[in-house]
Amino acid sequence: MGFFRILLVPFALLYGLAVWVRNALFDIGVLPSEQFEVPVISIGNLRTGGTGKTPHVEYLVRLLKNQYNVAVLSRGYKRKSRGFVVAGPETSCKDIGDEPCQMYNKFPDIVVAVHEKRSKGIKRILEVFPETNLVILDDAFQHRYVKPGLNLLLTGYFNPFFDDFLLPVGNLREGKRRVRRADALIVTKTPTIFSPLDRRYFLKKLKKYKQPHVYFSAFQYKKLAPLNDKAKSFSAKSLKSIFLLTGIANSVALEEYLKTISKDLYVHKYRDHHQFTYKDLEKIRSHFKKTISYSKVIVITEKDAMRLQDAKLQECLKDIPVFVLPVEVQFHGSDQKDFNDLVYRFLKKTKKQGTKACPLSESYQSNFC
């Protein structure tokens, strides 16, 4: 820990105390946690971003959308609007945020909505779309005004919560032992080849947190998809140079993958959810034009593509092949079946209850909510 971070330790202790008091008030019922008659699944993390929440929400959507009328609710981080907004053909990331915009573009047949107050958002969804029978909350582990039936917590392989510290010394939103509040923990962004030794290391580190359900997932990068006309006429089979333009919280896994499909990787990295400007694109454009290479392209993530919808920004790169790199979640070994079974078991129990969706962790202890 550096000297500057040591100076921040008193602030981290004060922050930790404030978070502890808030959680205690929820635990004893002074602050209310609302349950709903439809099953609610929450995906979140202890850390401030970078664990791959959105791809895991998408995994759940793919798993369940043919059996349930799914609605995904987010707060719509960095959107310009307020209150309840439903994604539609005319909405942009300025209206709902980049991640909900991405979700709607990929799954236009489900409900995607945003509201800064999750409990109010769920109520509005059920009012406007009464056929909804499953709600998935994106990034809601700390939003305790809603008590989800299934609480899923993510932690990154390259930056696990047990090696981190509370804000502002580190990046943890709350104490490490709050992992116990989750029904399951998913270690994300693991290497594609994940050794038993790695698994044992993580399970040993996690043992003291008494989390009974631990799964390991990785990103499966799909075929590059052309974003503009120049890319459509470009053959990306043998790439020499990739110029990565990205504004995501943690691009380590992404960069490692791109190094495997190109000889040279040039990274133009910005903060998470960064709204790209014409100046940003001019910078990468200049770098691209000056670099001598017989096969070169710009690559962006799906989330970043949502922030390049402005016509002026697209004009800046129209003569350069720009590709989007889609990504999906895959679980290692039997973890996929075990995780799917956990989700289905929760939904089956909820269906049998016939009333408010009982949290999975409580349903092991009692037959009643």
C-alpha cells in the first residue's frame, strides 16, 4: 500500500462505519426491504465496476427469456434523463445509459427499463407490463430497499474482492464479509483454460466467507462484427494491427484476447462509461493513419458502441474499418449445469410459494417467507 493510500485509511474506516450502520439498519428492519410477488434476481458486486455484470445479466436473459416474460431493470448510470424510462427504438444511451441500451439492442423482445429507485422501478414495470413474471436487477447488490429472491455476487479473477480494500483506499463498496449476504458467488473473467489449481486457490481463499455456492465463468469472445460500411468490405481474417478504443472499467481480459488475434495492439483507454468526443476519435484516427500496417482495424466493445451512435462521431471514422467485439459468458466444466440448476430451483420454489418470492437463502431454513 502506497503512502498516499495510507493517508486515506481514516476515511476508509469512516466510510466502512457508515456502510456498516446502513446495513445493520436493513438487517434489523429499521430500513425496509421490499419483496415482490414476481421473482427478482439481482446481480451485483462488492467492487466499483469491472466484473462483467452486464454479460452475466445477458446470460440469464438467454437462459430464461423463452420461459418467462423477463424485465431487466437498471439505474441507467450516466443517463441524462430521470425517473422511469423504458427502452425503445428511439431511445439512446443518453436516455437510458449505455448498458441498458446494449441490452435492448440485443434483446428487443424483453422489457428493459431504468429507474434510480429500484423498488419504484419494479412497481412501474408491473403496472405498465403486467404480464412480467421475472425481474432481473443489474448492479443492485447494495440497493437493499429491494429484497431479491436470488442474490448473485460477482468478483473478478484478476482483482478479487479478498485482495481489495474499502473506498477510498481500495475499490470496495462495502466490507468483505458482506459476501455472506449473497446466495451465490461467481468468479468472473477467468482464463479460458482454467486449471484445477486455480480453482482450489480461489476456493481456499473464499472458505472463510462461508459462501456455499461458488462458480467460475469466463468471457467467450465472438466473431468481430462490422460497425460501419468500411468494415463490411474489410476482411478481418488475418489482422496485423488492432487499435482498441474502450471506456470500460477493466480491460485486462479484453486486451489479452486481442493480443491473440493480432500482432500489434494499440490501446486508447478511457474511464468507464466515458462519453467519447470528436477530439477522442480524432486522436485515435491520427494514430491509425500514421501507423504503417497492411491490415489494421479499430475494435470497440458492445458497450462502447452504444456511445458512438452520434452521426458526427460516426462521420469521423467512416473511412476506417471499425469492428465491434461481442462477448458472452461461459461457465467452466459442471459449473454451468450447477448454476443453471440453482436458478431453476429458485424459480421452482417461487412458483410453489404462489406469493411473494422468498429469498433462496431463507427458503433453505423455512417453508415460509
